Amino acid sequence: MYFAVICRDKPDALQLRLDTRPTHLEHLNRVNESGALKVAGPLLGDDGKPMGSLLIVEADDAEAARKLAEADPYAKAGLFESVEIRAWNWVFNAPSEA
């Protein structure tokens, strides 16, 4: 099952995001190698700067998706103001259609 992980940064946390980015990317590379990561990238504010993250992950259930999100160095560093996990249905351009 697919899940959207929608993370919103705390206000004025851009420097924390930048400082933590290398370990965040290492983490996402490991998740990607496991096959669980399907899509990932920053959410951008009106100024074009990152202000959150969006990940699409494949997991057995919402709790497993939440554990993936909690293991992210951004989450461990306290970057996020909120994290929302939602079941997601991949309709268009799904890998199974490729």
C-alpha cells in the first residue's frame, strides 16, 4: 500500500534543514534501495525555498509508514512542525504501468 508523508517545517528552520540535508539524503538513499521510497522532494514556499517534504512510500500499513517517517534525520532533528501520513492511491503514471 502507498502512503503520502506530508511534512511541514517549523517556521524559520531553513538552516536546520540545510545542516541536516546530507544525513537526510543518506537516509532516503537507504530507503530507496530497500524499494520502499517511490517519490520524494521538498515542498516549496512562495519564495521558492523549501518549507516541508513530500514522500510517497510503500509500506504494509500506516504505522510502518510512520516509522519510516520518524527514522528520517529531519524528523530526529526536530525540523518538522507537523507530519501527516495518508493512504494514497497511485492512479496515473504508476510504476506498474511502465
